Amino acid sequence: MKIVVYNLGCKVNKYECDCLISKLRERGHEVSEKLERADIYIVNTCAVTAEAERKSRQCVSRCLKLNGDAKVIIAGCASQDDYQPFSDSPRVSYVCGTAGKSEIVDKLDDIGVNVSQLPIEYEELGNPETDRTRMSVKIQDGCDNYCSYCLIPYLRGRSRSRREDAIISECSSLSRKTCEIVLTGIDISSYGKNIGSSLACLIGKLKDIDCRIRLGSLEASVITSELLDACKALPKFCPHFHLSLQSGCDSVLKRMNRHYTTDEYADKVALIRAYFPDAAITTDIICGFPCESDIDFEQTLGFIDRIGFAHVHVFGYSPRKGTAAARLKPLHGSIVKARCARAQEIAKACADRYLSSIIGKTLEVLTEGVEDGYTCGFSREYVRCYISGAPLGSVVRVRAIEPYADGLLCEMI
């Protein structure tokens, strides 16, 4: 049977899809990740924004255009939030939420809705197959932060950690097939809190894994000397820290229910740079949060410039029904749009400064594709590098020469 497993959303969703694909292939099914003609479509949905949820609903129609007689199975955050729009479709045969995804392989012939209660312990999904140079390993699920703008804790449940032995075993197996492992989860900073461990402790136990190790998105509070010591001890650690920020104004951070100040955040960045002077610090910024004044926004722009991020992912605020912030009066859309444009300008200037700071330095690049006649890939710092004549699917040492496209032009050493 031909089955498409289609992912909408984050790296956690992608990991879950990879595990499903592996199980389905073990049972003899032909499986694709691309939207193409198939007998069954399994769609792992997203609800991080209203737009993501809309695209998740639209995906049903996209599947049926490819095969109007196919079955459609829906899972994930959008159906956890509201399963009705999916169950109302006559060609959607089965709907579940964020829990019980591993059981989908046994539900291909089932009909109905089974949006289960959110689990309190980590659910093992099995291990994914891989033929990619970079793979994610899920170490945690759920979130306890309850930021005022975010629906995800209500859709994924409380934070729960995967067993260390299962993570180490999967990383060890993957290290023989891939060049880089990314530790991912909904909130990996909270790893270990419910099992008597910590992210630093876990990283310390990965020191014998023979491939690059990269961390997913982090909260500033997790940055400690203990964590950075553990990272430093990894022979192939990637010094790229995505520290979630959201605003550079303390009063806005408080309304967002973010549990740090800008000074505390800056101290964490300084600590990282003491250990890894060339580390790439990247982040997310939400522009136009309700009640964000012009002065508040100017403080955010100044903070972006002060930190000197290597990259900033700029979002315009959009309300999510069911969150605390959705009860606040939103700013006009034109204000949000204008603020996003200004933030992107500042972010671009910071990114350019960071790239300039590493020109002439030696980088280790994992090559993954070809573009504009160059072999391209990412350094440990997650800088996109363009190299003439480098082999694909390997780690090469290069010297950064000059800015090029969205990264650096480099030469082989």
C-alpha cells in the first residue's frame, strides 16, 4: 500500500513523522514524505499560529486532489486543538491528537475520532530511519512555561522527559549513519526535571557519540557553567545557541509571562561567549505584542543590536484563541507589519556583523547540497557556507573568505 506521511510544523513533528515512516516500512508499505498520489495520507498538523492551523485544514483538500478515493488520517496539534473541522470531512477516516501517534500504524483501517487525554509520561515512538546528513533526536515533550501568547502547553501537555538510556542508544545508532544529531523537543531546557536529571547531565553522557551534536531551541535560564562545561567536553559540539527571547523590553516580557529580564538574558549570552567566543547566538522576536508601545519597541531594537545576534527570526504577533494574550486589545495590523520590517533591518545588520567577524577563520562544514555551482552546507555555528569543489555528505575544513548570498564564500583547506 502507498502511504504519504506529511509533516506540517516543527522539528518535533518531523521526528514523529520519521518514526511513523520507519514503522510503516517495517510492515511492508511504500511510504513517501511528499504530497503525491497515495492510498492513505497521514497528516501531522501544526497549531503554533492561526495560519499554521488553517494550512493544516487545507492540507486535507490538497491530499484529495491527488486521489479523491484516498483515506486521510489526521494527527497533531491542530486536531488536538479542534478536531471538528477534520472529522466533518467525509474523506477523513481517523483523527487523533498529539498523543498516541505511534498507534497510527495499527489504525489504518479505523474510523472515527480518538483525541486522547494528554499523557503525563513520555511516549516512545520507536527510532526513525535515516538517509540524511542531519537528524533530530527527540528528548522531551510538553511545556510548563505557559507564555501568555502560546497555545502549545495546552496541546502538548506538561513537560516530560525521555529516558536517558533510550536517547543514548538512539544517538549511538544514528551516529553510524549520519553526520549530525540535533537534540530536539518542545522545551528541551526542562529536560530531566521529572526524572531526576538535567540537560547538562544528558549532554555529559553523550561524550562518546562520534558525530556532531547540536542543541535545539533553549530558554535562557538553562544556560549555566555546568551546561557549558558539558558542551565544551563534547568533541564535536556545535556552538550554536538558539536562545528564545521574544522581546527586548522588560515590561513586555512580563506581560508575555517570560521568566527573565533583558539584563539576565544578556548575562547568559556573555557566559556563552566566555566559553565559545565565536558562537552563533540566534533568537525569535515577536513584534507588535498587545500593549507594546513605541518606546517598548525601540527598546527591543536596541537590545537586538546590543546582543549582536547571528540571526533573528522575526514574527508579527497574532492572537491564539485560548491564550491569556488573546484577551488583550491587539495593535493595528499596519503597526505590526511596520515593526516587523524595522526589526528585520536591525537583524540583518547584526547578521552581517557576525559573518564579518568570522571571515578569515577556519570552519568545519557539513556539506549537504549544491547551489549556484558551489557545494553548500552549514558550519558548526550554523553559518551557511559555499565552497568550490567540496565533496557532498561529509565534514570539510574551510577558510571563510567573504560574504556570499545568505552566508559565506569559503575555500577548502
